[in-house]
Amino acid sequence: MSVQPPATAVLGAGLACALGHGLEACTDALLEGRRSVDHITLDTLDPPLNLPCHRIPGGPSSPTERLYALLDEVVQTALDAAGLRDAERGRMGILLGSTSMDISVSEGLYAQALDRDEDAMPLALSGYGNLATRVAERFGIHGPDFSFNTACSSAANALLYAQRLIEGGVLDHVLVLGVEMLNRLSLAGFHSLMLYAPDAARPFDVSRNGLVLGEALSAAVIGRGDGVWPGLRLRGGATGCDTTSSTNATPGHIAAIMRETLADVGCDPSAVAGIKAHGTSTPSNDLAEGQGMRELFGREVPPFTSLKPQLGHTLGACGLVETLLFMACVARGSLPATRGFAEVDPEIALAPLNTVQHAPVGVYLLNYFGFGGNNCSLVVERTA
């Protein structure tokens, strides 16, 4: 009789987001329905525009220090919780997902140079490898590192590939990072696309009128074992690119990715106990996701929820940030509510959870559908 290897699990995690610092504190705030909204003024516009956003509380005020200080915080927390030996840490890989990478630092350096009346160009290169390289050098990690920039599915893809590297025996441990700091380039970009809400996110609601951005940093050590939550494991997923449109997701591709995800873990749609929806609160994305769920599940769509009204849309980081928070809630036996939802959109004809509900033992589907067509879904399972 063959012995099955231990399940792939989260061995240690660190998190800083708009709900606070630390995974347990943030989970408490999520389930209690807490949220705080800050504002950033785009003073380069005429007239200046004041946009809502969800910021990490505390930390250095300088953009050039804030990213690195908070990143060190979450990585150290995850590594400490995992308790790896030096040799294990040295062999570990790094997979990082982000949309803006270290653009917030470049913006800060540019503003400082202008204040000093200096030539602000050229700036130090912002790039995909900078953050992973810095983490590797700072924490003595010598394994392979890869950075994912697939819009809103970036950290979800990083987590999926980490699980595959471990299941395939390529690596014993992977440090997965989700990084997204608020910056004026992202704010102005979404505003220019007329996708930014003037007040708050209302996923799947008939009156939804755009997303609200948030910042978050998360780190997770992935490997074999019981992990942070015994009885909760990472099962697998699927990823793909929808080339139908350069911007909008389509219901058919969303349904196909969810179907492929469930096939990857040998699960029938009828066995899904709940869904962590992508739920951006933009009219087209919520419509496509809702119709995609209808296409796959028919009339019996499982309970689903969106975390973005409390976190903001953390773009490239949401694949890890939301996965960790959702897993933490399920481990407590709870499915979080979708704050801000009030009225069903007749085109979607589905309502997300508006109260916290019981999370039974079973399989859960987590959706991340990226701007530009890269879509990823993950499966976690609660076995006890």
C-alpha cells in the first residue's frame, strides 16, 4: 500500500493590508465587517481629483521607505512562523506577484528630486526582478526566483506555480509574495479608463460603479505538512489567457477556467462548498463573472463572496492576500460577507453573501480574473 505524501499547505504567513497587520488581526476585522477608507489627491490633474483608497495603517510615511519596511515585516513573520532551518531557507524558491512592483519608490524619488530642484531623470530602474532579488539577499534565500506580472492574477499564478513546484518535487519550500503599494500611476490609469468608483466598491450590486484600489503586502511559505491550518490544504488550479478582448473578461472563458480548475483536482462542480469571487465592482467584470458562474453551475450556484469592499482591489497582490484571508476564515468555519451589496443586478441574477455564514468541510473555489485576459482559479479544501 502506497503512502501519500503530506498535503501542500501554508507553513507560515505574514500580512499587512487595510485591515491591519498580522493575519489573525486582519481576519478578525474582515469577519467583523470593519473597513476604513483614505483618500489620495491626484494634484497633477486639472482640477485635482480626490480618490478613495484603502491604505495599510502605520509604517513609514516616505514611499521610498514604506515598501521595504512593510515587505521586510511580512516576510520575516512568514519565515518565523514556518520555522525553517537555515539550510531549508537557503534552498527555498521565491515567486512574487505584483502589478506595480516598486513604482511607488520611483514616484517618491522623483518627487524628492523635484523638491530639491534637481534633474529627476534618469531614475533608478524599476523592474520585475528588483523586489525578489532584494528579499533573497536580505533573508539568505538562494533558490530560483520568478516574478509574475499578469495583472490581477499575478500572485494567484505565483501561488499556483508554487504548489506545482512542490507537488512535482522540484522544491521543498517556496516563499510566495504578493506586493501592491498605492501609487499615482495606477490611480490615474484606472480613473482614465472610467473604472474608478467615486465612493466605495459594491461588488455584484446593481448600482456598482467601479473599483477602489487598496494596498497590501503578503508573504507565505508553501510546503508539505499540516501548516498553519491543519485540515486545510492547497489542491491546485488552472490559468489561461482570454484573447477575446484586450480589456474585458468573457463569461465563457471564466466558466472554462473554473471548469479546468475543478478538473485539475478531480472535483465535480456540485461538490463546491463556496466561492471566493474576484468581485471587482466594475460593471463588466462582475457581469462576466456572474454569468460565468451561471454557465458552470447552472441554477445552483454555491455561496460566494467578494473581499474587495474591505481590502480594496489590491491588483497583483490579491491572489495571495485574498487567498490567505479566505483560508483563515474557512479554518475558523466562516464564510465572510460581501460588504456594500444591497440589490441584485437582474442581468446577473445572483446575490453574494451579505452575512457571515458557516463554512463546511469541502472544496472551495477562489477566482482571480486579470485585466487584459489572464484568468486564474485556485482550489483549497477543508478536510476537518
